[in-house]
Amino acid sequence: MAFLKHVFFWVLSLLTFSFAETPEQELIVKVFKLFSIKDIPIVVYEHNPIISLKGSSFTNIVAECAQADVVYGSHFETLPKECILLPRFSTEYEIFHNDERVIGAFYWRKGRPQLRFSKERCERFNIFLPPELVRYVQ
Amino acid sequence: MFNKIIFSRFLTFVTVLLLAATLVFYVFFSKTKDEIVTSFERTGVEEVEEISNNIAHYILNSNGALNLHKALVETPTQREVLERFLATFQTQKIQNIFIVDKPDSESILFRVLLDGGQEKSDKFQFEELFEPEAAASWEEVIRFREPKVIYQKDRVDALWATLLYPMIQKDGRVAILALDFSKKHYQKVVSSLLGLETFLKAMVPFLLFIFFIMMIVIRIDKEREKEKVKAQKALEELNLTLEERVADEVEKNRQKDQQLIQQSRLASMGEMISMIAHQWRQPLSAISSTVQGLHLKLSLKKFDEALFIEKLSDVNRYAQYLSQTIDDFRQFFKPSKAKDEVSLEEVIEKVLGIIRISLENKQITLIMDFQSHAHLMTYANELMQVLLNLIKNAEDSLIENHVIKPWIKISTSKNDTNLILEVSDNGGGIPESVMARIFDPYFSTKAKKDGTGLGLYMSQKIVEEHCNGVLRASNSSQGAVFTILLPRCAEQKEE
């Protein structure tokens, strides 16, 4: 019984620490979990973002662009060729503002977190924006 | 001097006083702290409000347009001028200063018109949409056109607050001038006050806890004191009645002893009657046969005077013998008033004089082994009763166990300190299970009608208390052995 208690404690601790997320990570994970293309959850390729999702509860992250639906990063100048055409999610407002492939962004302004989406760009890439995220559309 | 209860009560009183004082102080302090904080807040907000008022007045009057957004769209240069103007107000105290309006009343997003920020990465772009925290407060400013302060995380001790100042434009629309201002300059004082308030707050339940503990301690002490008084009273009562109770118990014991002695006497009397009957049987039989013989002679008319005189003389001798027997028994069972100088052998002979016939009738062999021949001063009759009792017990044991060739051995011996009298038999001995109890009163292994259970008890009492000796029981390979040790006096030792 005592051994089982030990095992339970360690498993719980491992699970808790495995998926310990910062508030920013949590928000971005929530966004990616809500995104879907034709009712299929999206697969993300990380490209040097400021806030990485590795180690979070979001597991649809791939190492190769070819398997991804969305590229997640800060800047996309050095993006591999096979990813160039994919929709992007940024952590910089300027990139979101200027890059036509960026469908949304999460960034900070004056100490306040901001989440923004472009409805037109999402539609272009057939990305379904759930009602929870529509209020952040500009 | 304080006793324990008074001291506990005094401590409780002090605790209650402390509790009341802390409570009053806490309420007073809490009120004062709120006033201090409010005063600081008010001063800080008034200052920022004044700045905001000046900024709003200047910006709204810097152009003739009805709407600020329109004016800024039309003249981008003015945007730069105004942003520079806003930047001049940015100090350590005012961190961010920007102006927003709300183009779409349905959306949660506001539109930034001007930002006095210098840092490029954190600077709003013109018309950048912005979602404020606590958006409802921002909506209220537009709706009610009244300034409002939003505290970070809704706490008065937050380091930053935002003043939302309504800018009523010429077309009637409201823009908001937002100023993030620092409260650091007085926050240290507020934090200290809050810390002190928390401490006082914690003191109240702590003192309350102490108070309850004290109450419990007093209660326990009170109970203990009650028990102590009760026990003392009981002890006093016991002391008062102790003598009476001791006397009662002594009297009870005396009565019990008398009862035992009485019972023992009755038992002895029974034995005496039985022994007299034994002693008398032969002479009575002799008298009877002599009288019958004489009667026959008379019937046959053969009267012989000489024979008659001889036979009547025999009858007289028999009658004398009977009388002597009664005297012997009376003497035997009469308690000795003074110690007599006797030898163990004399005592034994006297006892055998009474019981020998009974033993012979039962085919019990008597074995004598006398090695002592010394005299001692003792209560001879009591000692005879003891010896008689031991011999009777041996006899009963031999009869009960149907021993073939039964014998009783009576031996005497002596050592430096004692004369020793031993009565042993071949009746099988005393079972080990009852050995420890044979000298207890009312303990008997004989069938109930035969034994009173007092014989050995009384024998031991007589030997130990009257004769200052020791009576011991043990088992030999053939049967029981009772040993009487009687102390020798100095003269006897020399003898």
C-alpha cells in the first residue's frame, strides 16, 4: 500500500511538472487546440518562437515543416522553403501587421497581453476560428 | 502567595485584556491605515488627474477638427508632434501615456490614436487595436464621462495604477487618455501598514486561542482541585474512623478465633467421647460378664462367698478404672494454666494411654524411637492435644487408604537448639496440590462428616503461639511426616 502511494505520488508529480505551463504558454496552447482545418486539429511547426510550446500539454508539434499545418514563431525570414506557403502565428505585432501569411499573434503592449487574429487570412487558409476566438478578430 | 488557580486566572485575565486591546487597536489601526492609503491615493490621483486634464485640454484644442482620429488621419505630422508632446509627460512616475477611442461599440477592442512611448518594441502604432484589461471600466469611462482609476490586480498595494481620463471631443465622442502611473513613492509605507495590519489580524485569533487554552487549563485545574479536596476529605474521615475500624476488626478476629476454638473444642469433645467409649468397652464388658457370672451362680444356688467377694472386688476395680479414665480425660482436655517440666516421652506415653487401644483394635502397629529423653518447660496438655491430633490424622489416613500393614512411627530426637518430635506413617502422604493449604482453617481432605478442618490449624497455633515451636509437614517415600520443633532452654541444653 505504501509502495503504491509512493508510485502514485511520483507519477502525479511527473505529470504535473511535465505539463507545467506559463500563463502565456497556456494561452497559446489553448488557441492552437481550438484551431482546426476541416474539423481536424492543426499540427504546428515551431520556428524559434519567444515562447516555445515544447514540454507543454500541446503535443501536435512536429519537427518537419512538411507535416505541419501552421508555423509558429517570432520572425519568419529564415523559414525553410517547404514552410513558406504555410499560415503563420507570431509573437510580434509588427510581423502580424505586415506579413500577409500571419493569421494571428500573441504579444505584449504596455504590460498588457494581446491576442489578435485576422479573419480574412484565416479564411484564406481554411482555418476555422471558433466562436471563443472571434472576439479577438480585427 | 499566588496559588496555581489564581495564577491561571490572572493569566487568563491578562490574555483577555490583551485580546480586547489588540482588537480595539486592530480596528483603530485598520481605519487609520485605510485613511492613510486613501489619502495617498487621492493625492496621487489628483496629481495625475491634473496632468491629464492639461494634456486633454491641449490636445483637443490643438486642432480645429471635430474628431481627433479624423484630424490625425488627415495630418500625420500632427500625430508626431502630439506624441512628442505626450512623451514629455513620461517620467519615472508616469510610465505609459496613450490615447484610445472606440470605433466599434460592439467590439471589445479599442483603437490607439496616440502613444507617448519611446521604446519602439512597446510602442502602439497608429490605429493599432488594443484590448485593455478590465475592459468594462474603460467602457464606463466612455459612457459616464468620468475619470476612473484601475488598480493592478485590483489591489490597493499594487505598484501600478491606470488613470482613465475621458476626453470629450467636439463631435461629442469620447476618447480616453490612459496614464499608467507608479505608486512606488508611497507604496513602501502602505506595505508596512498592511504588514502591521496582517500581524494584528493574526494576533486576534492567536490570543483567542491562548484564551481558550487558558480556560481549558483552568477547568482542568479546577477539576483536579475538586478531586484533591474530595480525596483529602475522604482521608480525614478515614483517619477519624480508623481507630474504630481497627478495633472493630480486632474484635471480629477475636470472635472468629473464639469461634474456631469453640469448634475445635466440640471436635475434641467428640473425639474424647469416642475414646472414652473405647476405653470403657473392655472394663464394662468385664463388669457385665462378672455380674452375669455371679447372677448365674445365684440362680444355680451355688453361692460362694469367697468367689463373690473376689468378683465384687474385680467389679469395684473395673469401676475405679472407669472413674480413673474419666479423670485422665478431664485432666487431658483441661487447658494448662502453667508450664510443666515434662519430657517428650512422657507426653507421648500419656497420649498413647488414651489412644493405644483404639490403634490396636484397628491393627495399626506403633513404632517407637525415643532418642531425646530431655525435659522441657511447656504446656503439656496442649502439646498432648497436638500429638493426639497428629496420631488421629495418621490413623484416619491409614484407614481411608486401606493400607496393608499400617504403621505409625513416633520418634523423638534433639539437636543444639530444639527437641524434635516426629509423627510419620505409611498412609501415602499428603498430595502436593494441597500441601500449602493443610494448615488453613476449615481445610480438610477427610470426608466431610469426619473432618472439621480445624485440627491442623489449631495444632499449628498451639505449637507456634503457646509453645514457641514450629510444626512442619512433609512427605517421606511412604507417607506423611509431621515434625514438631520445640526450643530448648539454657538449662536443658546443659542437661
